[in-house]
Amino acid sequence: MNCQKHLFNLRENIHYLNCARKSPLLKSAEEACINALKRGRNPVDISIDDFFDEANQVRAYFGEMVNCESANVAIIPSTSYGFSSVLNNISPKKNGKAISIHEEFPSGYFSLKRWCSDNQNELVIVSPDADLEMLGQNWNDKLVEEIDENTSIVLISAIHWMNGLKFDLKRIGEKCATVGAKFIVDGTQAVGALPLDVKECHIDALVCATYKWLYGPYSIALAYISDSFSNGVPLEEAWHNRTNAKDFSGLTAYDPEYKPNAGRFNVGESSNFVTMPIMKEGLRQLLEWKVEAIQNYCKELIQPLVEYLSTLNITLEEEKYFSNHLFSLKLPPAIDTTLLTKNLEKNNIIISLRGKFIRVSVNVFNDEKDIRRLIETIEETLRLKVEN
């Protein structure tokens, strides 16, 4: 796979290494959105089918990406909406517990914390042992060991949003299935850049914000919701989630039946005529590229950086737990982070700098010039520190 920067409108002088914050807009998605805006000039151009067809295509695309039926995909506005939709339909185990990980993203943490409070279950946070350079094996082992017959729920991210560490979803999912615990995964920083199979990993619900690795718009999220929630109660009673929704003249017949599977969990007005074309185009392009190819492209792209970091004695996570598209590196003690921040800004490098750590997140719009400029900037900062 070659660099795909030509499919975006990124400025040439910008080195954007922060896709984990937000992805740039595809040119094709921009065009689709503009066409959708123009269509809105004349409502007669919006048919009954337009309320459903584009959203159904998005469900099908996402289902293909994570290996599920389109009927098991819900269109929601955010990950917190998805977590609440699922958690509200999980019965607690008596004197049970729910498990998450240290520094989980706030939407997942607070959703699970509320569920525990409402259901008299203990919230257990699993952390790796302190002062380890390699966290992956230790953290995964401790997480799996914590899952037992008293576990009601495990809610974690597929990869940690701060450092990119991968969790062994298959191993964790198998343990959850063995003890009868629901397995909920935040796939926001993984799906679209890292292959993920909900069936292989025994995932009960997979919730993803789309404005990062799925090239979607802000305020659309997608969720795989397994058949175990098929009789669940949704957060709201949207009219188009009923089986007679296409019969506009018969809506007041008040059909009591929801659409099958995850259909009941769609947010109201999920047909969004302006943003849904962006979502559809992002997923279409990803399926054309293939997620495996994206991960391989990122792996090849960052090799010069990995090799450079080894000369600074900076250790990265072992391959099994390392995400090539998103990772964190600890800066050497000699570096001046204030000076580095200034140099990054001066060299138009957009990246996430947090204390003594840099979070690097690359995608197919990045090229070797972006990586080389980052290396040069770190080297320049170290040199200036020595000279001063």
C-alpha cells in the first residue's frame, strides 16, 4: 500500500501525526457532504427510502469490518450513549463486580461506575505492576486473572487510548464467556486501523466513535450489539426503530414491534442527511483499502522512528501488544519538554505531547517526510539542550 495523502486536503507544510485525536476529512466525503447539503435545498428530493437506505449501507459496511450482521449494528451519537444502552440491559450478579482498566477513557469509566452504583456491584480497576517498562503481558495477565465467577461485566478499550497498548481481546473474551460475564469493548482507537472480529473475541458489545480511525463525522458512533440484547429496552423510542417505519401513512398504527436485533438501539434522527454521507464514504474507503493493509502500512512507515528510538535506549512494547498506528514513547531524561514543544510547533508537527510522553498516531495520509521531520525535531531538541 502506498501513501494515500492525495485523497485528503491536508496542507503540505503540516505534519499531522495525531489521527487519534481526529482524522482529516476525505475529499470524497467532503464532496458527498456538499452534495447532501445541496439536496437539502429542495426537500422534495429526499424520498422515503433516503431515510433508511444510506444508514442501512453504513450498518452493512461496519458489519463487514467487524464480522457481524448489519442487523446487529446500531447508529448512535456517542460512545457514552452506546455504553448506557447496553449497560441498562445487563443484570448484576449478587455481590458481584465490574472490571475496567487503569486510566480508561472517561466515557467508559463513568458509565460503568454509575452501573455499579445503581446495581450494588464493586468497580475493580486493574493496573499493571508499577515500574515495568513492558506493560503488555503483565497487564493482560492481571486482567484475565481478575475475571471470575463474580464478574458481571468487563468494559475496556481494545487498545489503550493514551499509550496504544493492545489488549488480548480473544483471551479476555473467552474468559468472560466461561464465567458468564458481559464483555463490552470501546473500539474507538482500534476499529478502522486494526483488524477486529467480534465473534472471534466473544464480544457482547463493541462501541466506536467514528471521527478518528473510521473517517466519520463528529456525533456519529457505531455499535455492534449482540443478540443477547435482542429483547433489551432502548434509551429512547425513535419512530424509525419500529418495523412499520417505512409506512409513513400508517405510523399512528403504533406498531409495538422494534426492528430486529440492534435496530431498537438506534438514536432518534439517525438518518442524518448531511453527516451520514461522510460516514458512508469513510467506511467504503476503508473497506477498499482493507484494515490489514492500513496496519501494515503504518508498521513500515514508523520503522525509521523505531530504529532511531532504539539509539536513545527508548523501549517500545513487544509486538504482540504494540499498535503500529498509535503508540506512546517516553522521552529521554535529557530532553527539555518545553523546548520540544516549541520545536514541534515551529516545525508544524501536530502530535500529542503529555509530560514526558509523546503519543504518535499515524495513518495512510502520512509519509516518510512526516516521520523524518519528527526524528529531526527530537534530535534538534537534544542537541540544543547539550549546547546550552
